[in-house]
Amino acid sequence: MRRILPTLLACLALLCGSLAAAAPAQAEDNPPEQWRSYWVDAFNAGIYTPDQVSTLIDDALAVNANAVIVQTARRYDCFCNRALYPRTDAAVDPAPYDPLDEVIAQAHAAGLEVHAWVNVNTMWNSTTPPRSPDHVFNQHGPTAQGAGRWLNKKADGTELVGANAYVDPGHPDAVEYIVSAIRSIVAEYDVDGINLDYIRYPDGSAQTTHSDWGYNDVSLARFQRATGRTDIPAPADPQWSDWRRDQVTNLVRRVYLGIWEEDPGARLSMDAITYGFGPQSVGGWESTRTYAEVLQDWAGWLDEGIMDTVVTMNYKRNWNPDQARMFAEWSEFLADAQGERQAVNGPALYLNSVADSVAQANLALTPTAAGNTAAGWSGYSYANPSMDVATNGREAERQRLAEALTTGPDAPFAEEAAVPDMVWKSAPSDGHVTGELALRDGTPLDGAEVTLIPLWPGGERHTQRADGSGWFGFAHVPPGRYLARVDLPDGVAGVPLTTVRVRRGDIAEADFPALHAPR
């Protein structure tokens, strides 16, 4: 035994030494999870040529980023060649150059994720129309008539604000196009996700407590049919505001489940409004300009699970005391509101010095009183990395920002990090249900209520309404067998019941028998 003991001790020492030696390598193999990215807009240099893309990748790696949010569909024009959106008129290298393909190839080779940034409700912003006859502005803009006109409209009849034209998310045909176009990007390109911008009603309302937008003729007629009203609602009408807000949420739900059908692992993120002071100072979430003025319920989308990652446009000047307080309030609300999903704090680099941007990054990643912290940071923007660009130049300010973020005692990104896993997608515990409601002649059952009734004791019921195309969807419901029931509108006959089986990670289709209006 005395001879064996020294041998055992020596082996233990060797084993401990091996484990200690392996520890740093293991730490490198399993870096902490924290989103870090630049927003890369397509109005400035960054993806117009392969050389610009190479520089972008180097600059992203310099700040220890792990992702880039790259503007792909800018104003219904695509910086890509194989999507439903027509190719952009911007001065990118001629085809066959494909900016999105190039970004994906170089970024993935460098270990960076690529999230295709899509502007949802901004149709066009130039007095010169797009060259492509297929562009939405040419097909469904100011020259279109009747239901073919998708333009959003204010209560006073205004459609164009300067050269800016917007799409009304209450128009069913516009929704169909948006969802199909986004799905085409996911289907055709190896993107890691889609980032939705302008997923809301436009700015420019007369008041901050409601929206003046949404008066497209088709949308207004849908609201009147849904409510039985015959009047034109005032912008501050609560029922009208709720209906319009629901149109944006319905669109988000449909995009979310549409992306899931194309690629269950792709991430859906969005750029979230944070105007003014946070909910803590204005009377709660529903009193914020985000919820009331631009009708964007991103906190509700996180709660429902139809948004994987909210990236707040927390654009505040750190050197301004009021705005510094706004930044802190929204940072706290963001971290606490993310629940079982993820939220990324997105400060405005262009409004701050490098030192202030570093201070905001550190605050953004500081745990709240409840112990929560944002899932990460995204800087807006790559093109303008500080307020001192005009004086010092973009390249010099990018280098200063990279050094400040990655070196020194206050550097928040001194070590590399991985994009956080989405366990609800990598290891799903629930599933989804979609379906469409229409009469035999193709008329959609707009607004029909559908209820999922679990066929086991104690299960929770779920209710949704069909959108303007008759589509409905339930995201993240427990697996099992359900009875799906539709409340048929007056004058519609048919069998309003069907069964559906929900499996983990899958989308089940609730197929109702053909419905019809009695003759």
C-alpha cells in the first residue's frame, strides 16, 4: 500500500496538471454568450464591393463582434440578386456581384453571423422612381388605383411626406408581399436571421399619444367591417388604435412562423423604438410613444414568443443629462422585459464620443435591480462610429472605438463572446399551428376567431383572429392534440371544427373543410 500511494498521488498530480493546462483551451472553446454587432446601413459604403466587405469584416472583428446586421432590403430594393425584392439601383458592383452573398461568404469564413436587415413599411424615399417596373412603388404606389394602392395615408389624406412613401400594414396584399419577400431571402441565402426595421406605423403624427396614420382605403374598410362601424375613426380612437396595432402584430406573427417554415434555426430580430423617457417615467408600457404613437408592441411580441431578439434603437446622447436618463430607463426596461427571449441594447454611436459610447456599452450590460442584463450590444452605425467623424474621419474613429471597447480596464469587449443560443429553437419544447380560412370562392374570412382547445384535462385554450388574407397562426403552444374551432361569421356555413396534432419544433396545419356562404 505504501508503494501504491505515491504512485496514486503522482497520477493525481499529473491529472490535475492536465486539467489546469486544458482549462484555458476549454474557456476559448466555450466563450461567454453575448451578442455584439454593428448595424451596417446600405446608404453608405460597406457592402457595395467585395473590398468594402473585407474591410467591414476586419472592422467587426476589431471590436470582437460576433454578428453584423446588414441592410439588405432598403426601400423594397434588395442588395441581393435572388429575392422577390428587385435588385437595388444603388451603385453596387454590377451583377453577377451579389452583396448579400459576398457578406455571407466573408463573414461566415471569419466566424461572424449575418442578419439581413429588412425595412418593412418604408416603400420609397426619392423623387426619382425605381428603375424596376416590378418595384412596389411602381406597382402599388402613387400611380396605383383602388385596392392596388398600398400607400399608407394620414387622417388628413396625406400620403407622401416629402419623398417618403410608406406601406400600410393593414392592407392584406401588402402583407402577403412582405412575408413572401422576407421568406425568399431566408430560402435563397444562408443568412443567420432576419432583422426587421420600420415594423410599425410612421412617425410624424400630430400627437405623441396616438397615430395619425393607417387610413388606406382598404385598411379602413376592413376596420369598419370588423367593428360594424360606418364612421371614419379619429386618430385617438382607442378601438382604432388597437386594431392598427394588431395589424403590425399579425404581420410579425406571420413573418415569424413563415421564417420557421423556411429555416427553423433562423433568428427573427427587430429594431425597437425607444422614444422619450422609459415606461417607468410615463405611466407604463402602454403610455410610451412606442406603443401609443407608432403602434409597435415589441414587449408583447417578446412575451408571446414571436420575436427572438429585440434590438432597441436606444439612440440617446450620453452627454445630455435628460437623454442619459432615457438611455438608462430603456436599458432597464429592455433587460427586464425580455423574459424567455433576448434583448440587445443598440446605442447611437453617431451621437456620442468614443468615451461616451464605451460608457453606454458598460451601462447597457450592467445587471438591473432585478438581476437581469441585456443579451448584448449593437452599435449604430458602422458608417458613423462617433460624433467626431467629421473632424477625425471614419477610419480613425473606428480604430479608436475598437481600441476603447477591447482594451483597458473599462473595456466591455476585451474577450471574445458567442451569439447567445436560442434554446426555444435549438431544443424546442413546443410547436405551432397555422391555417387559412376562406370560402370556396376564395374570399378570406377576415377577422374570424379561431380557438385551440387542448384535448387533455387542464390544458390552456388559445385564441387568435385571422388576418386580412384569412391566415391565422399560434406560436409556441404545448405539444399534444387539439380541437380547432372557428367562430363562423353570420351567413357562412360549413364544419367549424377540426383536430390538429402539435409536435415539438414543427408547424401543424389546421385544415378546415371548405366553407361557403349559403345561396
